[in-house]
Amino acid sequence: MWTILFSTISTTHVITLVLCFIIIYLLYIQRSGKLPPGPIGWPLIGCISCLGNDAFRKIQHYNKTYGDIVSFRIYGKTIIILYSYDLIQEAANVNRSKVGRYTMVVNDLLAENSGISNYDTPKAIETRKAFLRHVHNSMKTTENNEDGKLHLVMPQNMITSQINALIRQLRMLQGKPVNVLQLMRCTVWRIIWNFLFSKECQLTDQQISDTLDYISSNNLQNQLFQTRQLLPSFCVHIFKHIRLARRLFKIEDIAYKHKTVRQLIDSNVGEEKNTNSLFGQLINDPKLNLTKNDISRLAYEFLAAGTDTTSLTLTWACDYFARAPPKDTFKLSPDIFDMVHRWASVVPLSLPHVVRESFSLKGYHIPRSSILVYNLYAVHNNQLKSLINNKPQLNEMKESDKPIPFSLGKLY
């Protein structure tokens, strides 16, 4: 029977069916209105050419080809990339209630519904609000600040001690080349540890360095533009219970490094519920009712994210000052900080966001559930070119000339 059936199907029929499928697919991806321009890609799987190690370069190239707002689909998900300050500002601030955090598959597997960086759930939002509230409560107007503004009270003696130790290390090298990032990492880690837990970190520099190597390695492998990050959400359960699936998508090593770092932090933080530290106040917040996994994940996120971004910024600051040393007396004015942030772009594509509710942007339709990517690297590159070519005075700088160190929009 099957032989008779297939014998009646000609090549023309097959070609017609394929063409119909492609036409239906193209109509399908345009069903929600006028999407921004961009590469179309293959039916069903989409634009998989921008996945993998070469993704960042290709994303920058799309800006030249399609303009400041680009869209494409991967595995059924619509991804929209914004390349200009004004577009990011409109999406993140004007439409802030319509945009939230996007949850990537591997991050969800590791976090197990805990933490504040990956989720757009009521629990994650409330935890972010609580953290900001406790940080604000730790702020006060200090005597040496004449602006009357609140300033974060940091462990100044401890910071001074760590900076002096860093300077001693550099002097002992007597001008020999050194991995500045490694030195910065250890210094920043110890300062953030003291700020969070109100006690000194007992880990050795080598332990801190190895830990941050694990974190940095995972960050590089956990970028959005990886096949494993864009799979359907039900794949989290498959990866959790089937080791072969984890091996197939190269998640085993990522999970091992994440678990190792979490265990090291947990064993050295100890019991925080009875302390008056910032972290202790957060986990004792009666509105949160945090679990043991919540507490462990939060400690990991604060140390990992805080150390990574701060140490990278300081390292790029060293590079910037080596290339463009101040002509007059060394003074860290706001415009110098701005130039360092443009130069560094430590979070080049920011954290991915999800569209909660459809909206329009520059005449284009931004559909619900699509993924928004803020290309901060492109914004800063354009700003640097403009500053070099036009050399505007400080009083001539516009809002769109300001750098975006990490992201825009509401913090929670």
C-alpha cells in the first residue's frame, strides 16, 4: 500500500508542498505585525548562524546591515536587539512595566528557581525589592559629603587595608608585567565579602582566584546565544534527570563548577541568620521566607556578579589610564568615570529581557514573549566615535551621550 501511495507522489508535488510550507512559515513569523528587519533564517530552527562562539561578532554586523533595531527567530523564539541609547531607553524606561527578566534554560537548571538575576517571578521581584530596601537602609549622609545625599556606608578601614595590600604587591613586582585582573579580583572579592557578611573572608588568594576562574568560565559558556539556552523551558526537567542529555549539550562541566563554587561559599559564610550584616538582614526579612537554596544562591549571585563586574571595570580603568593619562592633577571626575564605562562595556549585551506585554518601538511591533537584548557595546562604541570626532564640552552632552554601565530600566 505504501509503495502505491509514494509512487503517486511526483517531484512537482514535493516541491509544491515545500514551497507552501515556506510561505506559511514566512506568514507565520510576520503574524503579529510589522517586526523589525533582520535575517530570516531556516524554517522552524530559524537563524542558527548567530549561535555559538561567533555570535557576538555577527550581532554587531547585523547593526550595519539592518539598522539600530534588528529581529530574528531561533527555535521559535523572537529575538530583538537594540543598538542605540534612545531605543534602549524607550524600551527599558518608557515601557518598563512591559519588560521583565528572561530566564535562560541552563541558568534555570542551576538556580532551581532561586536568586534574583534570572527570574521574572513574584518571588524574584520581591527579593530584588527587599535587597534594594536593605541597601538603602544601610545608607546615610556622611560628614565629608557636602551634597546632602545618601551614601553607602562601606567598611572603610577594610577597604583601605585591601588597597594598601594591592599597592604593596604591585611595588614588589618593580614594574614587571602582571595579570591585573587577577589582583583586582581578589581585592574586590574580599571587600564585597566584608560588605555583605560583616566579616573577613578566610579564603586564600589562590582559592579566590580558582573560584573566580570557575565563575568566569561559566559566564562565558552561559551566554544567551547558545542552543542549550534557547531550548523550550521543559528541557530543564530533562536536563535535571537525564545525565546523557546534560552531556549531549555540554552542561555537566558547567553544573560541576557551579556546585563547587556554591559549596565553597556556603561552607565559609556559615550561619548568617543571627547576624546584623546586610546579608543577614536580607535573609531575615519576614516578607521573603527564604529557603536554604534561596540563601545559598543569593550569596553566590552577590559575590559572583559583584566581583566580576567591579574587577573588570577596574582592570579596564587601568588600561584606559595607561592609554590616556590625565594631563593635569589626577582627579576622578564624573566624566572620567563615564569614559571608563564606555571603554570597558563590562556587560556588552546586558542581561536578556522578556517582553511581558506587546508594545510598539520606532514603528515596529515588539511581540509578547519575545526576547529583548540591549547592545550596550554598540551604544558605547558609537558614543566613543562621536566624542572623538566632535569633542563636545561637558555642558553640551545630551542624555543619549551618557554611558550605560550595566543596563537601563527598573532595578526590580
